[in-house]
Amino acid sequence: MEAEFKNNGYVFVKNFFSQAEIDALVANIKEASATKSVDDVLDKGNLKFHALIMHRSEKLRQFISQPKIVDFLKEFTGPDIWVRWDQAVEKKPGAGTFPWHQDNQYSALKDQHFQFWISLTTMTADNGGLWVVPGSHKGILKYDVDDNHVSYKGDVSNAEFISAEPGDVVLFSSFLLHSTTPNITQNSRWAYVVEYMRMDAIDPYIDAPHLVIAKDGKPHLEYLDRLPNQDSWANRYKYFNFKQKIKSSLKSIKSAVF
């Protein structure tokens, strides 16, 4: 599967979870969503995102760090893993197209993160299902911004649709182009998405504490105030704003001279 992921930017696994596991997960998501902050709900009318619910549920933290997931992920991520984000996504009847995009175009991250997309309901082309462009994950692509949405306007002629049932999962690169279609049915389409990162990759825009879910290839739940490589020269260089630093320096020089 590692070679498939490297070539295509995603892998699709049928029946990763049983229906009983999905039923329990849905119940835990509902419980966590009912107690979470309104600030962590992004409501776009017929499209709703319940974000960072893992921090409000020990059951969800246990779920996303379970041995089956860690054993699967470590082939792609390596043995040490943390979670930058999670969200339950509801695409209601009448919800429109979510434009083609790469997730790093939204997050502004330099490193890849791994999107673990769990289908909670049947996913079809009619109810807002997921489309991907194989091989589009080799780097950041040029994009536009339309109505607060990142939107890629290039060629997607080789796009593939992923038809999924509850319990199926898609692991895809945050650099992979993907989109979801309108929901023209009478039922909502639900997914739970967990964004995993290698321990040596950081997200400078996410507030601490950071949730570690695996060490040395085994489940390990721990909150850290700082990631091990957060202050490394490599990571500091990645996010150093050279243009802004130069502008600030020139402004200081100009003020001193004049």
C-alpha cells in the first residue's frame, strides 16, 4: 500500500471498521459534539464541520489511537504520530459542490499531513461523495479563492470517484486534489476525518497542547505542550517569513536614517 500511496496520493480500504464500531463511533461523536464549544463548529448552511471534538472525549481519543489504526498508519507516517485536527463533517440535503482543493492550501503548512477519512454513512455521487485526482499530490498547485473557498481551476480530467459504505476508509495526502459533489438526496452524508502528522512535522498555527497517539509504532496517548522538533532549525526555517522580516528591517533602517 505504501507504493500505491506514493504513486496516487491515497489508498482506499473497504470494511476497515465493522458496523458495530461505526455505530459506537457515531454515538461518541454525537456526545462530544453536544458538549463542545460553538467556536469549534463551522456552519456553512447545509455543510457543517464539528472540529476538535477529540479534545472533549476520552472515547474518541482512544478510538483514534487504537492499535488497528496505528498499525495501519505507521507504514505511511513512521512510528511516531500526533493529531493536528479532527472533524465530523455533515453534508446535508441541498449542500453544493465543495471546490477542488488541496488541504495545505487552507492550512498553509509546509509538510504533508495524512487525512484519515472514515465513511459514517453510504457515500455516493448523489449525496456529496468524494472525488480525488490520483497523482496530484506532488506539491502545491496554483489556486484561486472564490467566496472564501480555495478553488483549483486546472485539469481534473483523470478524477476518480470513491464509492464508500460505513466502515470504509480513505487515507490521502493533504496535497491531494479532492472535491465533493452536491447532495441531491434527502439524507445527510457524514464522515469523520482525522488529520495525522509525523512527529518531526509541525503545525505552528495550532495551539498547544498537542495530542500524541503513537510512539515507537505503538499506541501512546499523551498531550505535549511542545512537539519534540518544534524549535529545530529545519522547522523554524520552513516558517520563517523572509519577506516580512526584510520589510520590517528596511522600515527600521528608514526610521533610523530619516
